[in-house]
Amino acid sequence: MAKPMFIKLNKDWNAEPNAPFEEVELAQPDVILRFYLNHRRFTQFGPSDVGVLTFSRCSRWRLGIENMDAFALRQPSSRYCQVAPAWGEFYEILGEDTLRDAPDDWSAVSAETEDARHFLFYLRDNTFECIAQNWAFTVETPA
């Protein structure tokens, strides 16, 4: 059986590794994920800057607890630990993915389209996933 491919999408940014304080907002049919940015590693950001991922035409999403230690130890309780390249990154998952529907805590938004894509973001203590048509990244800087 073929393994899914993980394409890393965050090139010059990432979530704050210790306290991203992620929040999900539903703006049907879009889903918005906000989180504090890692300003220590990516110095173009300030300590209060917030990363915003907008997922367009999202059919479903989930924010589930993920155990970083289980992932690192490749324990079966971490769903993608055997195939995902690294913890703490934002990916698109391509190819056959028999694990996609394993969680039972997906929140439905709309009907899935033919061009839907699977996105996965490993945060400090949670995993954000969504099935959406596309994504965009912006930064909110407080005044």
C-alpha cells in the first residue's frame, strides 16, 4: 500500500512552539485558524504577531489533541507518526491516505468538492486538519 506524501507549506514562518494559542473561526464556507507566530526563529515577526491561515471552501475541519512525545517515539497513538516527516510543520497530504477519516471529531462545514485538498498543521499540543479547496497565509500585527 502506498503511503501518503507530505508537502511542507510553511517556508518562512511557523507557529509559536510553546504557546501558539490557536483559535478556529468559522466563516462559511471558509475556516480561519489564528495562532501566535514564532518570532524567535522568524525575526521578521514581533511577539504579538498572529498568523492567519484561511482555508477556502472548507468541507470539514478538526482541532484534536495530539501527543508530541508519542509522535517523536513513533507510537501508534499518533496517527501520522510513521509517515509525517516532522512535528510542528504545516503540510498538504497527497496521495492515498487510509488514516484521513480515522478521527471521529471532524466538524462538517459544507459538501466536499472534487478538488478538495487535505491540510494538516501540527501545533504544540493539538493538530489542526481541514479538507478545503485552497489556503492562504496572512499576518495580523496589532496596532
